[in-house]
Amino acid sequence: MQGATNRTRGRLACRGRRPMPTGRRVGEAYTDRSAEFRLVRGRPLILSGSTPLDSAGILTAEEEKRVEDAIAQAERGTTAEIKVVVLRWCWIDLATKAVEVFRRLGLHRTREHNCVLILVVRANREFFIYGDRGITARVGFDYWYDLRDVMAEHFRAGRMAQGLCEAIALIGSRLAEHYPAGADNPNEIDDAIVHDS
């Protein structure tokens, strides 16, 4: 496994990405012909994948509405919150960027610390799923592996909106088991997709 990790780091560096910080443990790294993935174990949970997006890398207005409606639907059954952020590019380690975006948007301020950030970086052809600390204690790693693979399969085929909608539905149904909605279920985080440079 160590050899596979080093090879993955080398490819990331050749593509203009900084090598992963030496202090982080890589839980899994593998490659195939169309994608590279790595799972970084940390606190909170950080999950990332790299896969070709569609040629434009942009959601249409109709697709954005579909994704935002999927977020609203998923959150009806849970007190957890889901946020999608699309970045044009990212010049720093994605783990660092995910933390910065999470805090800048105030996603860490939910009452139960149960927000999930889906971060998509168009130029890097990568995505991150970042769960706040309230979630990491309750959801096993295998679930996030499966979720990553579902998104990657759709993204490879150019179905970015469908991949996001399916991932959002899966996140909502799983978090409803741990954070079921009650009579008091305010929408703490706006459902709108954030586009950032």
C-alpha cells in the first residue's frame, strides 16, 4: 500500500498539485485508467476523489435548480444540513481548502455540528465530501467509500447534476437515521449552490 500511495503522490505533483502534507495518513489510494482517488483520515472526515467532469464543468440553471431541490428534499427528513460549493480552481491542498470554505461559509455553526459539504473543483477535476465532527462519530467509513464511488461514476459519464442529486439523497437518508427531523427543524444553511473562484 505504501508504494501505491507514493505513486499517487507523484502523479498529483506532476499535475501541478502540491504533494500531500507528510503529517497526514493516507487511508486508501488506488488508480484506474480514468480516475485517481485518495481518502485522507482526519477530524472531521475528509473524503476526496478525482475524476473527469463534463466538458463545460458547469451546471445549467435547470440542473442547479434540480440540485437545490434535492438538498431541500433531503433535509426535510433530518436536522443535518448539506451544502454544495463549486470552485473554479484550487491551488492548495484540497483538505486545507475544504476547511477554509467550511468555516468561511459558517457551516461549522449548526446546532448539532452535522453539516456536510460537497466541494467540486472544476479545473482540478476533483471533489471533496467533508463532514462536520458530529457526523464522523456516527457514520462508518464504508458508507463514504460507496458515496464517493457513486459520484465518481456519474461524473465520469458527464452526469454532474445526477451525481450530485443521487449523493445528496443518499446523504439525507443516512443522516435521517442519526439526526431525524422533529417539529423544530429550521433550515440553518441556505440550499443555494455557491460558486466561488
